[in-house]
Amino acid sequence: MSKYIAGIVFAYALFSLYRIISTFAPDFSVFYDGARGLLAHQNIYTLPMYTGLGYPPFTLLPFIPFTLLPYPLAQGIWVSLSFLLFLLCIFLSLPKPTIHSFCIVFIFAFLAFPTKFTLGMGQVNFAALALLLLALRFQSGILLGLLFLIKPHFLLLLPLFGLRYIAQAMVTLSIGVLLTGLDLYGYYFHNVVPQLLVFTGRGIYYNQGLGAFLSRLLPNTLAGELTMWGSLLIIVSSLWFIWYKKLSFEKSVLFIIPVFLLVEPLSWQHHYVFLLPVFIWLAFHTKKYLLLFFSYLLVAINIPHAPALFLSHVFFGNVLVLSLLYHEMA
């Protein structure tokens, strides 16, 4: 039965993919225009774009080949590639992939709003998740460095890796910095980073981290203070838990993923596709299936017009996921 349902969902996925390809993926346009500006030796942070670029210059390197193509074709290839990487992420996350288990995960994963949000925006999330899962499977510092290259947020994972992997990752990242030239980094850290650290506008619905949750309930100044100290406490206590319980490398990374989503300053809903391997691991290790399904619903739904407290439903779902992980790994 799951195969037939998966077939229907897959057909719906292809139809959705066609619609995405034929419309406009705004985040991909930023990467595309930024990569063109980088090649033209322009200040990529002052170019007219759909939104401002908040990433370091080296994150544009993977998009340089796409600038050789007209924008519509480049976007179509990127979105299609992201969908294929989404399928790869499911395969890599399953402990013993079978057609039955793959179909069930595909149904739930594709119908979740973060998946469609990632594809529709043309985001890099599935490329980043695939690199993370491949780095875990092959214990590769180079793949880890490539992950940092396209998604620097994952530098939070560094304390979990051994020195050899950290060295390989840092060399890979350094090559990316050198390839983009050093001139833009001064502007980035002096002008762009301070704007990213300003604690205003965090309560927008699509932001679902700790800071967004607190900013919906409290004045900005108090919410900012509590977010800073709360994030620090969460990170330190999570690393202590990993060390104290002597968690395996795989479990350590799985535990850190929801932590990363909690403390990230701008934890957009499309970032929650990173919970895919966490949900799959819990599905095979917990018996609290109702809580797991409820946490999935909280993360998967999209209700931008709701009472203030319920606007943080993804935040609550992520906290529940972290609680389930703690219960199973303690």
C-alpha cells in the first residue's frame, strides 16, 4: 500500500517540481547573481538582489558553474538537483534502506512544508545535508569542509570531530577563501555581520528558533538578552551531555542538529529539513510514536496566521524532538 501512496506523492512531487522550475526561486537568484558579481570582481554585498546576501563570499563558489547558463535553465537544473539530493538524503539516513521504508519516509518528508519551502526558494539545504551525511558515512574532513563552504552555520559541529578531520576541513575552507580573494571579507565582517547580529525583526513567522520564540512574547531588549544567555546554556549543556554520556559520533551529530536549529539566530523554516535524519533515527529507536508523530506535525505544518504563541509551532516541535533524543540517548 505504501508503494502506491508513494507513487501518488511522487507524481505530485514531480508536478510541484515543474511548477517551481517554471516560476521564480528567489534564494537561488541571490546565489546566482552573487556568483556573477564575484566573477566580475564587484562588491557582491551592494549589488541589487532579491534579498541581501548574508553569507561569506566562499559560499558562492558552487554556483559559479551555473552562471555559464541562462538563469531559467540554471534554476531548473539547481531545483532538480536539489530534489535528487533530497532523495539521496533519505537513502543515506535509513539504517537499512528498503523500498518500503524509503517510500514511507518519502511520503512524510515531501509533504512537510520545510521540504517544499527549501525547493521553492532554491535553497542549499539538501546539498548541505547530503554533504553532512556523506561526511558522517565516510568520516571525511574534506566533505566536512565542503559542508562548511556552502553552509557555514555547521561550524557548530567542529567540537564533535577529531583533529585530523578538523584540519582537513579547515584546509578545504581556506582554499575556498583564497579562491574568492581576501578583499571582500573585510567588508563582510565590518558591514554585513553586524547587521546580522542586530536583534530586530526576529519574530517573523518563518523564523522558528529560540530568539524568534522569545521575541514574540517579550520586548526586544529582554528577548535579546535571554536568547544570548539561553543559547550559550543550551550549547554548553548539550556538549557536556554528549561528553558525559560518551555518545557515538553519529549520535553526537544527531543530537546537535536540533540544538543548532534552536540557537541559530535566523532559524528559517526551510532549515528544518535538517531534522530528516533525526526523525528517521527516532522512528527506529523510540517507542513514543505518538509524541514523535506530534513533533513531526508541529514541524511539518505551515500556519502563518495563528495566535501569537502558536506561531512558534516549529520551535515547539523541535524542542520535543530534542527531548525525545535526550530520553533515548540518556
